[in-house]
Amino acid sequence: MKKIRIILADMPAMLGDIIAEIIALESDLIVVDSISGSADLKTAVRRTRADVVITQQASQEAAATHTSLLFTGRPLKIVVIADNARQGLLYELRPHCERLGPLSADSLVAAIRAAALSTE
């Protein structure tokens, strides 16, 4: 069975310890690194071939850092612990295709506007 490789990043020691203990109980999960600063996180993801990064969201600026990790060149999921460890978020990069149906000039313009609005 392939083990899911996990990096713990940028979280208080107590929270990291709790999550590491939870992971240790599962035979298919393994913590491959623990990073205290996000500067080395991309390097650690590449070096360890991590499948998942678990981190804490301290601010909205941290969300931009999380999403940039998705472009490390390998499939990666990011689990973010938020709201004082009461909520979680999952970041992932995945293709998405939506059928637009028959196209006319009007429906093309509407699709362009809808696509632009969904990125705001």
C-alpha cells in the first residue's frame, strides 16, 4: 500500500503534535517533514514528494501562499486548519469543464461574462 506523504507546515507546536499523533495511528499516512517557515516549503514539497501539506491559516495573505504551492509541478492537496482548529479547507488544482450547449453570439458573450465573474 502506497503511503500518503504529508508535510506539516507553519502551525503551533501543540497543533502540529496533535495532528502528527492522529496521522501516526493510520498505516497509510506518514509525516515526511515538519516546516516552521514557509520559505522552504516549496523545496520541501519537491524534495519529499509530498502528497499533502497540512498548515494553519493565520491570515488571508497566507491563502495566497497556499495556492502558490499547488503549482509545484506535482499533484498536491493542501489541508488548511482554520478558525482556531474548528474548520478545515481543502485547496486543490484540478481541471474543470462545463458544457455550454449550443453557441450563438449571445450565448458566447454570456459565457465570457460568466467566466470572468467566476474568477473575481
